Amino acid sequence: MARFNEIGTAIIPGKGTQLRLLQRNDEFSIKIAGTTGELMNSRIHGSEDALATLACERIADQPSPRVLIGGLGMGFTLAAALTALDKDARVTVAELVPEVEVWNRGPLGAAAGNPLADPRASVHIGDVAELLKSSDCEWDAILLDVDNGPEGLTRKENNWIYSPAGIAAAQKSLRPEGILAYWSAGPEHAFTERLRRAGFSVEPVTVRALRPGKGARHVIWLAW
């Protein structure tokens, strides 16, 4: 079997941790340098697809919907959102690491079908928290996949997204009838209750990492 080759590196702002982009034939992997395991793999994206599909189907009838995605990753959530939305939609992706956008506009882009080439998509380089704090009734859907879940793995600053203050900022950013969705590698009852205490109706949905019926069980929280 062919071996992975490193084709790119990047530093996570504020932490100094290095991301590594690896390629083996048409397969890509993103890892944190010095650790075992993967953050992402281009062959395992079923739950990233589900994050977009489950949320965007709730706003399909909204005129000219606006969607904010926290975290570009390998582009699969963006691609799924664009597939679910009509031609009048606009999707903004906030990505903290500039090189991740470069990778998605380069060799990595083909894995998800080059969603950044879609004119409905745009990228904001910076922390999605900045957009949540500055937005007011701006988004029909907010999709957040910025870390491993409510307990931040890659960057401690990400914990704010899942805090009462972060939830309140996201709530303020939503338009009427808007939907908020969070991706997580696993369940966490305390976070479900935190969303409910903020006034949301909440549905935690278990999805599979690879495809329906296959792969690890991940969780998507839908809150409205």
C-alpha cells in the first residue's frame, strides 16, 4: 500500500500547534504534529455531510438563505450545504487557519468537489467567534464544527463556542426561524441541557462517521 506523504503544514493561531496535510493517491489526511490519529480523513465525512444536510433542510423554504459555517476542514460540510441549498443561497465559512483555505483551493479541493469554486461560497479568515459576536439576526443557519466537541481538543479558545456566552451570541446571530447546529465526536448530556437552558428546543442526532450504518457514532445537536 502506498504511504502518506506530507504536502503541507500550518500553525494553528494562538496555540502554535502544527497541522500536517498528508496525501496518499486520492486520499487526504489532516493530523496534529506529534500526536497519533487523525483530525480528518477525506474518506470519512458522513457526519460532516450530515451537519449541513440536517440543518439546511430546515431552512430550505427560506428566501435567499444565509448560512455560516464555523470550520472549513476538508470542505465536505460546505459541499453538502451547497447541495442542499438553492441558487439564491449564500454560505460563509469562517476558517481560523489561512493555509486550510489554500489547501482547499489546491490539491485538497477535489476531494469534496471543489466547493470553494461555487460563487455562492465565501471564506472569512478568522475565528468564527468574531462573526458570532458581531452579527445580529444575520444567519438562517449556523453550523459549528470547530473542534472535537464541547470539550475543545485542538485549541482551548474554542471552548467559548460551547459556553453559555457563546450560545447566547449564536442565538442573537440567528434570524427568526433559524437553526443552530453543532458537530461533536460524541454525546454530552450537559451540553444538551446547556442549550435548553438558553431557551432552545434541542434534538441531539446520532450520525455515522463514514456513511449510514458505517463508522463511528458522532452527534449533531440541532437547536431552534
